[in-house]
Amino acid sequence: MNTMKVWLVTGAGRGLGTHIVRAALDAGHRVVATGRRPARIEQVFGEHDDLLVARLDITRPAEAETAVAAAVERFGRVDVLVNNAADSYPGYFEEIPPERMRAQIESTLMGPMNVTRAVLPYMRRERGGHIITISSIDGLAGLEFCAAYATAKFGVEGWMESLRFDIEPFGIRTTIVNPGLFRTELLSEPSTTWPESSIEDYAGRTATMLPAWRLKNGRQAGDPAKLAASLIRIAEAAEPPLRWIVGDDALATAEAKARQLLAQVEASRASGSGLNHAPPSDESRVRPSTPTGPGAGSRHDEPTATGIGATATADPSPYPPTGHPPPQPSDPGVKPPEQGIQQ
Ligand SMILES: NC(=O)c1ccc[n+]([C@@H]2O[C@H](COP(=O)([O-])OP(=O)(O)OC[C@H]3O[C@@H](n4cnc5c(N)ncnc54)[C@H](OP(=O)(O)O)[C@@H]3O)[C@@H](O)[C@H]2O)c1
């Protein structure tokens, strides 16, 4: 069986992206390595039959479309998209100017959306594919001095968790990756734009935080080459995970967050439950006041399959907890591939 896939990786010129490209090529896959500086990527990898280098600043939707079209022209399809590129604007919220907060969201949340939007029509045409987005452990748990980065990564989480339901019926899988600290260039300029202290109340803490973060640079425990090699194996699995938490630090933080969330559920149960409208009286059940229309007959406090209006005890997922829905060949919303790309 031919297991060769076509990968498209963003931010391939340095850091984790470079390792992912190399690991994918080593595993026999074809790779479209993209970045803002294609010359740099060519310099890193040289000539390779299975490699296409394409310019892609992920904040530019037109460049995403061009890069994906070039990938399809060269290799016929894109099987695996790795939304890897991102940057970081640390600092205390009040000291992060709105334009930096916007820049963080543009690169780290809107960027992966731009590339995914460009890839999905082709994946739908193929009735298959895999969207992998590198989030962060900061996408699961907030962190002091990281309000902007965590905002964007939490956004990635909500988007990816919801996107899953949109595209699984087309056979397209999703995986969120939550790394802890890995030794890349993320904590160095230009990946990180360090803040300027402007508010006296924060000055002491900023003065402590800045050197502490700078000190971590180059000393991160995680090896990005090992992460990349494992990522390839994860993606090759018949049932890739919805979430993959990587690094001992990330695993510990995720576990603590999960326990904290459960404790918060318990602490909220008494005061947070019993807040529904009173059930309709017998008389109004016999004569409904809103007889027809979308949503008629449903109550907003009833559990639903998609989680909207779901109660705390309802499983919001219509699929088994470990993964993906069974194949749906007769799904009326799924059109056959020969109908071409659906925009
Ligand atoms: N390293 C960690 O400890 C860690 C932890 C958790 C999550 N992550 C996540 O892992 C992913 C990879 O980061 P990394 O650690 O490899 O960081 P990195 O070494 O700083 O590399 C970042 C890459 O993203 C690219 N990039 C930034 N903005 C871009 C844009 N607008 N368009 C296209 N490319 C852009 C950079 O390209 P240029 O060369 O053009 O700047 C670079 O190739 C990110 O999503 C990051 O948030 C990393």
C-alpha cells in the first residue's frame, strides 16, 4: 500500500517547521515547504525531487491560495496541512498596545485560518485530508505575561475543536498539537517582540519576567527534531488523535488544568445549576404558542448534539470519545468527488 502523502508546512524556514519538513521527507512523503523567505528554505533543504518551496506569509490570504494551487499543480493534492508558523508578543495585558494584540491574532489565529481556508476546497474534493495546527500549552492554560499569545492560541483551540465537526463528514481529520517549551527560535527576535515597560505598577514584574524568559532561550528541554519525528508517526496513524500534548511540562500543565476544571465544575454545581426557565405548564404544552419554524419544538436548555445549549452532563460529541465518526457514504451533505472543488 502506498502511504506517501503530500504535506504542506507553514513557517518552514526555521524552528519546528524545518524539522517537520525534514522528518516528512525522511519518511518518504512529498512536502510543500512554505515561508516568508523562500530563498532561506531553499538554502536549508537544497534541491529535492519531493520538495516544493513556496512563498507564504500566512497573514496574506492571496499568498495562501497561490501556494496551495502550486502544491496541487505539482503534486496533485494536499493530504496534510501543518499550521506551524506563529510569533509571540509577550507582556502584561495593559502594556500590550492594541496593534500588537491585533498582530498576534493576525499571525497566530487568522494565519492558520487563511491557509486552512485555501486548502479545504481541495481536501473536500479528495474527500480526505488532515489539518494539524500547532497550538501551545498556552492554548489550554493562561500564563502570566502571555496574554496576547494565549489569547491567539485559545482562539486556535476553539476554532479547531469546532472545525472538526464541520469537516469530519468529508473524511478530513483534525489534530491540535499542544507543545510545552521546545528549543527553537521562538524566544528570540524576530519571533518574539519583547514589550516595553510603560506602567509603573508593572515595572518590577516586567523587570523580573524579561530576563527570566530570555534565560529560557536556548535552554528549553524539548527537542523539536523528536517532536517532528513523532508528529509524522501520529499523522500516519489510521486514527490520528484530536489532540496531542507534547513535552513533560505540557503534560503536567494539561493535567493540572483538567483537574482544576473538574474542581471548578464541582464548585459550580450547586450555584450554577437549576437556572433554567420553569417547564411549561400542562396547558401550554397542549397549545404551543410558537407552532412552526426552524427550532420549533426544541428548548434551548435541551442537550444538543453539537454542544450548543448542551447541559453539563451531555456529551457534546456525536462521535465516540476517542476519535472520529464512522464513514458516512450516504451522508446527503457529502457530494461525490467528481463534482469538483466546491468553493
Ligand atoms: N518552541 C516552543 O517552545 C513552542 C511551544 C509551544 C508552541 N509552539 C508553537 O510551535 C510553532 C512553531 O514555532 P517555533 O517554536 O518553531 O518558532 P520559531 O523557531 O520562532 O519559528 C517560527 C516560524 O514561523 C514563521 N512565521 C512567523 N510569522 C509568519 C508569517 N506571518 N508567515 C509565515 N511564516 C511566519 C517564521 O518564519 P520567518 O523566518 O519568516 O520569521 C518561522 O519559520 C508555533 O505555532 C509556536 O507557537 C512553540
